Amino acid sequence: MIKTTTLENVINAVHQESANQYDETMPVHEMEFDSLEQMWISGQQVNVAPSAQRLLSNRLRVPHSYLSRCPEGLQADNLNHWIEQESQTRDTFFCRFDGNTLRAVFTERYQPLDNMEILSQIIQQGFDPASHVQYSLDQGMFLLKIPEYAKAFGVNPGYGKLDEIVPGVAFANSEVGLLAFSIEAFFYRLVCTNGLISVTSSAVSRFKHISNKGLENFPETLLAVIEGSSQKQESFKLSHHSHVDDPASSINAFSKRFGLSQNEAEIVNQSFLQEPGNTLFSVINAFTAAAKTDGLTTADVYKFEKTDGQILSLVKP
């Protein structure tokens, strides 16, 4: 769930979240499973977080969907067989722990980029710790959105000055392999507190965790994203004049095009009923409203808002 607070409070929350986290390079031949959820590493029994379960399943080429349905004994038999095979070709894994829980497993190519490092860069770029921001943080992902209220622009003549959109910057990162680090344009609709994340065309703003380019190019990428976001304002205004004959069909078509599940598409359809309309803007608003659904993970929120940005990118000034 997205929360609103100060940047300083976000820094404190992330620092507290990472208090017991540490990394170690561990020998593969010293790994043994009791089940999908519990294993031994170098003589120490550890819990296996869902994020690490999926990474291990992918690495060992055993479908997680299959393993999760197996009894514990069969899970262990499968995993121990394939970890033994892995040890014949690989010496170590880079392991990320949170206390006694394994949260991620990577190969030696992985370059960690922690959330605190990103926040440190943000402060270095001059963002005020007292400024109000939006964020979501869980075991899988960190999402921070910094609005620039002084640059708000009107978008809906029917609402008058009440309907304004605030541009800003969004930072997304996963320390456990859910997605690459990204710096992207963010748009926040004040009247309904919906948000949208959009890639600008002026910069490479996504960085896989296989190099330090995300930090090395941080200032340049940030500047390019901020400058590029202004180009999206006209797209918002044009979306108000783009008539949609069948909004429900459009929602389903966009959901399929951008990889949403049937259940996720239904969430968007239900959100559309909160503020129905026959324009592309109404369709876009349905996806942003869906991101506020209770019980979503940070990755779910990001997926809905990112899909919205992809739809907006189809509107050409």
C-alpha cells in the first residue's frame, strides 16, 4: 500500500527494514533442503523466503508452481537432487539474508544495489528530507515517488482548477530480483490521489543488477527523466479528447497487451466504475485507481501504474 510521509521518515523506515540484512557468498555444495521453505547452508538451518524460493526454483530448473504443490519430502528430494547437480558446475551463490531468513540467491554476476544507496543518492541530488513523498516497501520491492507540486498542471476542464496533475519522479528497486532499478516519470492526480508511472524517451532509465551503472549515471538519468516528463503533459490533455466507444473492451485489450492477468483486468474494470467515462483518460484513470486496491504488494502497485504509463505513451501529441 502506498503511504504518504516525509522523505526523512522513508529513510528511517528503510534503515529499520534493513537492520538485520547482510550478504554472504556461500558454497553450493554446503546447501541442503528440508523443504521448499527451509534449508541448511554451511551447517546453519535457515528459512527460505518466497522470493528466494522462486529464485532457487528458477536456478535449479524445477517449476515453483510444481514444487509448491508437493509434500515437503518430495520438495526436498527434488531440490537436493538438483542442487547437487548445480554444485558440479558452480562453486558459490551470492546469498542475501535477513536475520535467519534467506531472501535471495544470485550468481556472481549480480551487483547489489540496496535501497539505502538509492536514498543516499537522492539526498545528494538536493531533495529536501522534509518534503512529502509517497512510498511503498515490502520484502519484494521498494517504490518511492516524489511529486513536484509547484509544477502542477490542469487536465480536465470539467473539474476546473480542482483537477490538476502533479509531475514528479519515481524510483523503483528490488533487492531480491523482482525487477531492475529504475528512475521514471511519475504523475499524481490530486482530485483522486491516483498515480501513474511513465518512461520518458530521453534516457535509459532502467538498470539491471549486473553493473554499477545505476549509481554511476544517477545524476544524468534523473535530469533527463525530469526534463522528459514535461512532454507527457500534452498526452494527458489529448487523452481527454480521445473518444472510446467501449471502455470495458479497451481495458481488457490493454490488460492483455501489457501482461495483466484476468484477475488484474477485473480489478481495473471494477475501478473504472468509480469514475466511468467514454474517453481514453477515463480508461487510464481506471488503471491508476486499481493501484489503490487493498492488499496489493508493492510490485502489484507498480505493475498497474506502469501499465497506465504504457497506455499514455500511445497518445502522440
